Amino acid sequence: MNEPIRLIVFGAAGRMGQAVLRIASENSGFEVAVAVVRERKDDAGNAVAANYATVVDAGTGADAVLDFSGTAGFNAALDLAVQRRLPLVSGSTGLSDAQQAAMAAAASKIPVLWAANFSLGVAVLAHLAAQAASLLPDWDCEIIEAHHRLKTDAPSGTALTLGERVNASRGRPNDPARIDRSGKRAPGAIGYSVSRAGDIIGEHEVRLAGSGERLELIHRAGDRDLFARGALAGARWIVGKPAGLHQVGDVLGLARR
Ligand code: NAD
């Protein structure tokens, strides 16, 4: 049997971090070498938790860093991965321009797999949507998404990525997201519809409409664990890969378009 992949997990106390720890513990293919929580300081400013020097020691022999610590922890996860020359898998979203630039710079030294959505199904949806849109270049494209009532950004990052992929497959510049549908439809522009309700985890539809027929590609997320499973699949895949910025589609061997 293959040796388990040994992980340093950043954001281990968070919702996604907890899901990663639970799923990894149920799978003999993974071992959590270190679970890193947020650094906490006492009133005098001394660290009382998450001393990163300790993390470096404890993580000796780890194979990859897996990060779901958000913007607050991302820098520490990236620094540790670069310092230890370990691959980084990160699902932290909302990264600043500086954080994205630091990630791109790090990717010249280590393999990095970053995704706003670690669903393998969404990666396939994006691939199929790009293929369909390029085969049907004159059909109108609409992207429809639904999420829970607490989500603050709209359209979702995943909806915007789907739109980018459709535009790229048609050789079109990526238009700004179009939600206001007053007035006539601009030819070629992608329209976005957004629903926020209840506890919907995430639904995305790419609708292509021609004359007298339409094609609808839909993905529905049933639970948050799927993101943790996708990130763990990414961690297994990335060990031994060359430095560079990798995508979830690469894990599935999907061609980039
Ligand atoms: P959360 O707030 O529950 O968890 C984040 C955790 O990171 C918290 O426990 C926080 O204390 C911890 N943290 C902050 N700074 C840290 C540091 N320096 N070191 C270690 N830990 C630190 O949030 P969540 O719902 O688990 O989401 C985490 C991130 O993952 C967010 O950016 C979210 O948008 C993103 N997310 C991505 C996907 C995906 O598929 N890519 C899916 C769901 C969520």
C-alpha cells in the first residue's frame, strides 16, 4: 500500500478545517501531521497558540500544506510551504491583490493548487460549459446561481469563473458581471441571476439558449464535505508535481482551454 500523505492543515478549527480533519481521519491515505489554529496573543502581545516555529518542527516529514484559514491565515500557510519547499493546496477565498501576487511568486518555487471551489463536479461543469459554449458560439449564455442567506458576495466567485471560461472559449473579452437586466439583451454578453435563500449550499447553472432549444448544465452541492474531499484529492495529486500554479481541472486531467 502507498504511504499516507502527511498534511499540515491551516485553519484546522474552522468549518472547512474540521471537515478536512474528519475526512482525512476516516481515510488511511492521509495523516494529519500538524493541525494549525489561529495564532492567539496575550495582552502583552506574546503568542499563546500556534507558534509557527513549533509548527515547522512538528511538521518535519510532511508532504503538503493544506490551507482553509481564509485571508487571515493564508500568508502564514504560504510562508511555511515556501520555507519547507512543500506543495500548497489552498481554498482560502477573498485573497487581496498582494496575497495573489505572493501566491504567484511562490508558484515559481513550489507547486500551488488554489481554487475558490474545490468541487470536482464544478470543475467538470466549467469544462463542459466551455466546450458547449464554443460549439454553440451564437447561443445566449446565462449563468444562474443560488446560495444560502448569509452569503455576502454576488454573483458567486464560481459563477464568475464559469462566465470567464465561457468567454475565453468563445475568444471574447471577459465582460463585467451583468445582473441588471433592464433594457434589451446585449448580443454575446453573459447575464447572471442570483438567488439568496435558506441554507442552500450552492447551485450553479450554465444555460445556453438558441432558437427553439436550450441546453442547461447544472451542478448542485449537497454538503460542505465535498469541498474538503476535493481539496484532499488535490493534496494527493500535487505531491511530486513541479512548481507552478495548478488548477482543480488539472487534478482530473481536464484540458485547459
Ligand atoms: P472559518 O472562519 O470557519 O475557518 C477559518 C479558520 O481559520 C478559523 O478557525 C480561524 O481562526 C483560522 N485562522 C485564521 N488565521 C489563522 C492562522 N494564521 N493560522 C491558522 N488558522 C487561522 O471559515 P470556513 O468556512 O472554514 O472557510 C475558510 C476559508 O475557505 C474561507 O476563505 C472560505 O471562503 C473558503 N472556502 C473555500 C471553499 C473551496 O472549495 N475553495 C469551500 C468553502 C469555504
